[in-house]
Amino acid sequence: MADGRLWIDGAWVDGGHQAEVRAPWDGRLLRRVAQASAAQAEQALSVAFSARARLQRQSTGKRREVLEGIVAGLRTRGEELAQAICHEAGKPVTQARVEVRRAIEVFRLAAAELTRFGGSVVPVDMDGGTEGVECEVRRFPAGVVVGVVPFNFPLNLGAHKVAPALAVGAPIIVKPPPQAPTAQLLLAELAHGAGADPAGFQVLTCDNAVAERLATDPRVRILSFTGSATVGWALKQKAPGRALLELGGNAAALIGADADLDWAAERCVAAGFGYAGQVCIKVQRVFVEAPAHAAFVEKLLARAKAVPTGDPADERTVCGPVIDDRSAERITAWVDEALAGGARVLTGHRRDGRLLQPTVLADVPPESRAAREELFGPVVEVWPVADWEAGLRAVNDGQYGLQAGVFTRDLSRVRSAFHGLEVGGVIINDAPNLRSDNMPYGGVKRSGLGREGVRYAMDELTEERVLLTRTR
């Protein structure tokens, strides 16, 4: 991989200037990365737009060959990628390796989907006017895609945009996260080595102004954005085509009095504090039926106090630093604001630079930012609820709806949660951060639009076209 360059039309090119990438853990300079100019963004857009017909004609076999080649490359350079994610994004190295394994699976799934992704035949000869008429429906690539990737999963959340685009023949331009750009740049190198069309996958590290230029260009048919709700919804208003938005939330877990409390506490701690809580479906709010509240909190605190924190390069670390000083300051300020409103610290709320100790809060004011917004940090808030129905209402109270965890042994409660919770995914007997890369994934309300998950993203990046043929 050429250090400090952009990947445009199958070649490494210099940018207008360079930006520094520093480690969240100790602030050391890791590398300098080129920043694309407006002219280079225009070049990438022109290359992608001009290649649409060529990519559409590409055979299914060729697309599958490229995807399988990327899988092989990821396996060969997996540890290199994991180390880059660990140092640039501050992700504990064991969790970084999991991210690499998941990205491999995403490309494997995309290759497999090509054996069955195509279209359908619809019976339309229902009356005299349509006798002898046949209807074929096929999916064709919608056009140029711009993918905006966040820092917390710099490889896999990019894979969820790149793999479906390569599979359907839609040219994609990826804007990597400025904090952790290496994963997408290395992925572009692997794709080129696997035989990808030079225009099929380009990577532009750039500032926000150039990124907005990319996202709002009239030649872009799909904006696939993962990031904050504020930025995502603002871009949607300016995007000329469809917007696929994965925007996070303040995910909840509902613990029934009949649940396995040890398991529930274990999963809530893992999902609340792993990677310093910098996961959009991390546990933030926990609601516990009153009869089980005291016992659950005791188990939760025992596990929270034992979470290994520190250097993300240490194999034992579970909770490393947050990404930057501004994030550490914001999280701390929101917790302080909740405390001023009557919240109590049950454990944690200690800061050492960017390292925040796993924190559990009680009595958090429902109207506080700590309760209503996305904290995106190692903080879990716990409340008692009078009964199951009150718990369902509490989970639904708010502007977000990505995923929710529900812990119960009662099948009727499982069904009531599935039918009643206003979220994109209901996770039974596990935390809301459980996700398979093959399932439809996305939120409702302010948590987003559209769905990821390989097959579902392939649908999102294509458009149906109907062929009606009168045979007699």
C-alpha cells in the first residue's frame, strides 16, 4: 500500500495536502494520509459515472472471482489489518481480529449470493388483455454509490458497502474515516489485486467539505452513510438520489424477572463496555422488572468492576480509550449533567485522558442527554420498571430505534416484544449488539433508513426493471 496517497481509477495518487493519523491510546503519529482536493473528487466521480455500463456488462463469474480474491487477500493480511485497526481506532486487538473475520465473511456471503441473485418471473396473464404476456423482473445496478465509513468499524462497515456494490456491478467511491483510513485503503489494494475494475472501487480520504461534494453530486444515485444522526439526516436532505442511513441510537435491554440474571448481566457488561462502548448498538439503557432489579444490579456491578481496561494492544484489554479528547470530554460532561439532575454513580465515572472507566448509573433523569441521546461511550444506565408492559414502553420512549435486547424465558413475552418494540431488530436472550452480517440490519425513527446485510444491501443498490413480452 502506497503510504499517504489516494486510490483513484486503479492507481495511487498524491492528494492536495496531508493529514495526520494519531493513536487514540498515546497520541503518537502513526502516518500521514493524503487529502483529496475538489478536483480529485470530480475525477473519481467522472471515472465512476463513465464506467456504469461497463460494470453492468461484467459477468457474474468475474464478479464472484473478484470477491473470492478479496477473501483470500484478507486472510493473508488479516493480522496487518487487525493491528492497523487496533492502533488507529483504539480498538482492543482481540476485537479488531473479530472485525477482520467478519469482513471476510461479508465478502464470502457476497460471492455466494451471486449464485442466486438475479430476478423473477411474475405471472401476469390474468385476463383477456394479458393472455400470452410474460413478465420478467431483473435487478440492475442503480448507479454510482458513495459510501461513508465510520471510525469504529473501519474495515467491516466499509465491507458492508463495498462487497454488495462489487457484487451487483455498481461503482463505489468510499470516504474512509479520518481517524482510521488504512483499512479501506488496504482493501482497495486487495480488490485491485483480485482483478476488480479500476473504476469499480475508489477510495478518497478527504475533509468534510470534499466529502459533502461527493455525497451530493447529481451523478450519485446511492449515498450509503454510517455515522451520526445529525450528519446523516442533513446529508439526506441534500443527496440527489437514495440515502441509506445507519445512524445508531441509545439501545436498550429489557430484563424480565424470569430471565437468567447472570447471563443477562454478563451480556450487558460485554455489550456496554467492550471497545469503550463505541458501538452504535451497545447497551446504553437497561430496564429491569422490579422484583429482579436489586439482584440484577448486584451482578451487573460485580462484572463491570472487573472489566479489563487500558492499552488496546494488550491482549487482555476489553475497554480501551475513546477515539479522541473531544469524545472523552463530551461523555464526561453528559454524565456530570445527569448527576446534577439527580443521577447516581454506582461504579466508575473516572477519567484518565481518553481512558474512561466503565460506568454504571442509576436514577438518570429521563430528559437528560445521557438518557435521550447516543452516549457512544462506556456508560450503562439502569432503571427498575413496574412490569413487562412498562418495560416495553420505556424501551420505545425516545427518538431512536435500532436494536433492543430482551431477556426472558416466556414465549408470550418474546412475541409481545417482537410485535411491540419500535426497533429494527429484537434480540432475544442477548444484548442488542448481537448482529449477523447476513441478516437485514437497520433502524427506525432517527436510527436510519434502509437495510444492510449482504443480500439486503444488494437489493438497496439495485433497481427492478420489468420486461413484458407478448408471445401471441
